[in-house]
Amino acid sequence: MAEYKGRYRFSFGPWNIDQGGDPFGPAVRKPELLKKKMQVARDLGFDGMQWHDDDVVEDLDKKTAAEISKTSKRVKKMLDDHGLEAEFVAPRLWFAPETVDGAYSNPDPKCRRYAIERTKKCIDIANAIGARNIVLWLAREGTYIRESKVGREGVLMIRDAINTFLEYDPQVRILIEPKPNEPVDSALIPTIGHAIGLSYITVDPRRVGGLIESAHSILAGLDPADDMAYALAHKKLWSVHLNDQGGLKFDEDKSFGSYNLRRAFNQVRVLEEASYGRNGEWVGLDVKAMRTQKQAVAWKHLRNSKQTFMDLLEKVRTLDTKLEAQFKAQRDYEELDRYIVAHLMGVKA
């Protein structure tokens, strides 16, 4: 397949310039103003930003429709002033007391209604700031104890919620971001295969796709490049969150390629060879600074991740594919393995 030689568009979310808190300790840095985060994006050559609904409108549940509209317009102007676009908006459905036992799959119909209404507000916010995509990280759509929920019913509840959103806005696109665990032990939609399968039972599968985060695939014991290839085969890879992960731990959001460079190379390669980006897809980063990083330079993880992508893109484009094909034809996989390693190291095989 011909390589895509176009320009990749990069984005990150305000949460990626964070205070350094983790599941085991408090914040160690001061919060930065949203305006400064946008300036960092512009200075580092990013094209857009990702959003949660309450990144745009703080204390969203306490705001009137008029207040939500006013604040959304203010954020849209900030984006325009910095020459940035909004890639997507995601409803934050894992903080509220109503979603302790799930959002769309909550056993309590009142809590399910809360989650659906909150997501409708999210869609309104997305329209106000110029984003067509809604990302659903189905954080608490799962169980801590298997017998507490009926899996089939939960999946159908999520489907019904997605149908509601597709009917609420005929232009919206839903991107499901799967994760196998954290915060719940077992997710109802743990992998991209589950997400794509779910898309096909909605009222409009053409508007339901996926977002793959590198770390989430790794936490499922899978290779992110393989997951991306699977979604691309279905034409449903509509965004990525590139990062890295040091094994089956909590979601670490390490800088892209910092833990496993070859794994990162293969992610870039599968995107490039499938012409990812030709239809407007973004290269999103979901990376966080190390907890020990000082305040003044707690943005270098973003610069480094973007640069690693571009460096690996050059490695993809300079790969000797004829030599690679020769090794494959000869079934000389040891030599192929050595060639890839040498190519990444910049030495002769």
C-alpha cells in the first residue's frame, strides 16, 4: 500500500500538563492556566487540543444551559486566538456520585438518565467549540465483582445510550476508547474488537468507531500496532492516543516510545502505511510528565513524544522494504529481525 506523505496533525489534552498526582500520592506541581496550556500547544507545533466536557466548562453539573453556552464560546475564541482546533470532547462520567456503579450500564435508571443527559450536554459543548467527535472512555462500565451485573444487559444498555446520542445529533460521531481494567476490574468493552463489534449493533454503525490508546492495548496483553491494524481494516480507527507503558501496571502514560521503541516504531508504521490522517484523523498524545519533573519544564514529555513520532516516521519512510521482502521470501526471519533492530539503531545490520 502506498505510504501517506501528507502532514500529520497532533493534539493533546489539558490534563497532559498536570500536577503530578498519581494513584499513590498527591500533586507536586501547581496547576497551569488553560491559556498557558494552549500557548504550549502552539509553541510546540500542535494543531489542536482534546477535551473533557468539564475541561471546557468547569462544574458542569451546576451550570445552566446559558452558562454552558457562554463558557463554551469563550473557550472556542481562545482556541481560535491560538490557531488551534478542538479534536473531540469526552464526557467525564467517572467522577460523579451518580456513576459510582457505572454510567450507561448503571443498574439504577436514574443514574443512567444522569449519564445520558450529561453526554447530551457534552455534545452541545462539542458543537459550540467546533468538534464533531465525542469520545467515550467507558471507565466504570464494568464490574468489581462478576456476579454484580449481567454482562449481556450491560452491553445492550451501552448500545442503547449510543443510539440515543446518534439520534440526538445527526452529525455526531462516537469514538469508543476501550480499556480492559482500571478503575473497574473487568470492563464490558475491554478491547478495540469489542468496541467495533458494539458499533455494528447501533442504529448507525457508520458514525461509531474507535480510539486506540497504546497503553490500554498493552494492559490487555496486546500489541497496539495489531489493534490499530484491526481497526484500520474495519475503517474505524478514527483517533489514537499514543503513549507507552512499563508492563501490566496502572495506566502510566509514559512518553511515546520511551519504554519500547520498536513497539512505537510499529505503531507509526501501521498508521503511515494505511494512509492514516488522509481523512482528517489526528495523532493524539496522552502522555504525562514524570512526577519528579520540575514545574518550569513539565511540558517536555509532549515535545519529546511528538519528536519521537516524527523521528520514527523517518525510520518508516527510509526502511528498505525490498530487502525486507527478500528476507520474508527466504523465510530468513532472524536476518529480518536483525535488520529492523539495526535500522532503528542507525547501524549496519
